[in-house]
Amino acid sequence: MASIIFYEKPGCRNNARQKDLLRAAGHTLEVRDLLSEAWSQETLRPFFGDRAVAEWFNRAAPRVKSGEVVPEALDAGQALALMIADPLLIRRPLMESEGRCMAGFEPEQVGIWIPLSFAGYPEIGMTAPESCLRPAPCPLPEQQVGVSADQAPVPTPS
């Protein structure tokens, strides 16, 4: 089975389900905080492969949902700069194993990359466990219990 570096937003229920699926399939995870990682264009870009720039974004990110950030209007350099400044914009999870990187959790694509089982998760089947099941948006890092405002990443204006 694979050893996977799994970049998540701490406290994200969806990332928790994704980790459960990977572990149930026998994979080992090294879990890292996507929001506190020191990203650069060189370290972040490989996760998106040949996907269109608009597919690099977390559609549930507050700045995307509000229309402040319009992924379809950005080129790769602009997108990476925004995501480095505000990691909530990054489509998650980011996963890395054996030199291959992936953004997002599309079961069919993950299953091509590494063995994946949905035993115990019949509600998922081959649908996207990337879609958040929360009735309201996830709290911003500074709103999470145990995270003070001075520990939360501060986005720089674009």
C-alpha cells in the first residue's frame, strides 16, 4: 500500500472522511496542515498537473463564493500567488505519494492512482467525497476553537 502525504484543513469533516477512506484501504498517511505550510509556486504547482486553472480552487472558499476571486479569470501565476497568500483558496486535499501529486479527492482518479475501497462508506460509492456535507461553511481558521487570530494565516491583499 502507499504512503501518502495528505495536506488538509485541520478540523475539516470532509478531509476526515477522505483520510478514513485511505486508511481503510491500507494506506499510511503523513497528515500536514495545508494552511500553515510554507507554499511557493514551485511546491504548489505540481499538485494541479494539467488541470485548468479554474479547477485548482476550493469552490467553497469564502472569497470564491463571494465573487471576490473568480478562478476562471486568472492565469496560473495569478492563481498561485492568490493561493499562497490565502491557502483557503486551494482545492483540498493535496496528496503526494511516490513522486505523484494530486489536488482534490475524486474517487475514480484516486482509485486509478492507488487502491481505494468504499467498504463502510456506502453513501459515497463513486460520488465525490470532496463535496462538503456541512450545512454551513467551515469556519475560517481564526474562528476555530483553539486557534487564536495571531496563529491564523493572514491573507495579503491582491
